[in-house]
Amino acid sequence: MASQQGTVDFLLDQMAGAGSISAKKMFGEYGLYCDGKMFAIVADDQLFIKPTDAGRAWISAQGTLQEAPPYPQAKPYFLIDGGLWDELDWLSQLARRTADALPLPKPKPPPKPKKQVSAG
């Protein structure tokens, strides 16, 4: 089941304090980005945060750490309970701490020039 745009929009608003937050649609679900780093997935209207030591410590301090794959055959992510989505500062801090712990994305190689087909 695909996630609803309203769920993604709500989460983006809630995490706005973390930096430049955006979402990209991917296979019916969404990747969430903080300052250009993908740090989370919204799948089936659930929030999955990429696992990092910083995120683990932050979530564990709040309560129970829950792990689950966002889709079949995926590695486990941190599943964030919907009851914590209203914790604006906590959620923004989780996004910021997770993004800070992740490496910068690799730069995309420049596109290869198209071969010219000569007429004649």
C-alpha cells in the first residue's frame, strides 16, 4: 500500500527544524532528505529512519527502540511510533542527528555526450 502525500507533508512540516527537509517519491513510497542526505523512508504511512549510532542513542533515550524493514528484503530501519510524530523538537533532532551521522551522497557523474549520427 502506497503512502499518502498528506502523511509525508505532515512529517516534512514536523521535521522542518532539522534543516532543508524534502521528499522524493520512489516506487510508490517516499525517501526523506535532510540537507541532501537521504535519512528516512515513509512506507505504508510509517516512518523508518536509517540506522545510525546517533539515532539509536536518541531514540533509546526517549523509550523503546523498534526496528523493522520498510519493505520486503530491506535491512531493518528504526521504526518511529506514530505517537512520537507530534514531538516536533524530538523528531527534528532525530532527523538532524541521523543526517549528520550519514556520509554525503556520491556526486553523480556528468552525463555522457550523445553520439552524433551523421546524415548521408
